Amino acid sequence: GRGQVTGVLNTVRRGLVGIRSFKVKNGGKLFGIALSKTGNVIVSAFDNCYISIYTAAGEFVRQFGGKGKDGVQCLGPNGLAIGKEGHIFVAGYKGNCAYVFTEEGTFLHSFGSKNKVKGEHDIDEPELDEYEPELENIMAIEEDAVPELHIEGELANPNHILVTPDDLLYVTNERNHCIQVFQQNGQFIRQFVDGIVEGPDGIAVTNDGHIVVASYDANKLSIFTQDGQCVHEVTNIGLKVPRSVAVNSD
């Protein structure tokens, strides 16, 4: 489920045996989780826009992002992925782009917005009235502020990010029902599955290199080659609003 656990991170081993749980600083609706190259646990809180880092034992390391705090907006952080150099890639659902940070919390760049790669300190400043503390939504996005459908290189409500073994980024886009592929520097490569998946959300890669996508609108899993050819769909196992997917080492 997405957003069902508020402010508490549960650590489990394979076999679903709980080891420990700990509260996340400033709470929030926890959407994304990843393990860093150094073994730390990285968590995204969708509503308060923070990225939090903890040791595997649950000790707080640092927190960054927030609603425009310190000049860095991270609007609606959802899925997380770790790049080959240890950089943190964040799917900015409300920002309609992907954000890139170091594990130390330094903002590097964003991409996927108006097909431009933005550099450090080059993030649009928010309007003050966009951040009402009593509102659950991060910001009220005007209809004309959301990217048009199917424009190559433009993200529209991105949900999750996957880093493949060949170091490419696959991003699921909820609003335009497609997956877009980027280099880790933000350069657009291709997009696919337009019209095949509905509400693409979770994404993973199998051991043989196939891409698995969870479509919550269609209640199914779709399996693709990396160039976008659908080779199999899973629809008859009682899936209901699948939001995430993972592949084990077996």
C-alpha cells in the first residue's frame, strides 16, 4: 500500500519476519524507500516533502528537502532510486520532474520538466500561498501548469524511478500512462508503453533484464523488454490497486 504507514518505518527480512521499527523524524506519509551505497535507509515523505536518512539500526543521520526550505523544493517526493555514483534520484510527483541529490543532501540537478536539465540552485521559487500547513496537498497545481500528455522528456506526475544494471533510469508517469527512459545526467532517451499500461506506478527489473510495471488503474502487472515490447501480463491473481513491485534475487 502507498501512504498507509505514517511516520514509522518497519524493517523486515525475506519471509516477512519483522526485525525492528522506528519513527521517522517529522513523520509524514512515507512513500519511497531505498538502500544507499553505504547501507543507509532512505525514506521519502510525500506530504511534508522531506527525504530522511537512517542507519539500518534506525539511527537518524540527516534530513533534507522540505517545502521550499533552504531554497530546495522537493515537491511530492515519491519513489526513490540509487544511481551508480550513490546519488539519490527522487520522483517528484507534484513537481512533475525528477530530483537528484547526493547522500549528504546536496541538490545536484532536476530533469523532466519542460525537457530541460536544471542545475544546482536553479529551482523555481514557490509562491507563498502554495504552502498552507492545514492542507494535505503540497501545492495546488493549475491545470495549465501540468505538462501536456506524451511529450518526450517531460514527466507528468512521476511515481517511481528504477535504475537498471546498465545505469539507465526508467520513470513511471501516472498522468500520461507511459514510462520514460533517461540517462543519469537527465538526458532523455525514449518512452514506451503509451496506451498499454494504466496508472503505472511501481517498477522493477528482473534478473534477465525485463522491466516489471505495476498498473494500479488496471490491477495488473506488465512485463516488458527494455525497448518497450510487452511480453507478458499478470491479471488473474487478485491484484487490487498494485502500487509497488520488487524482484528477489531468486
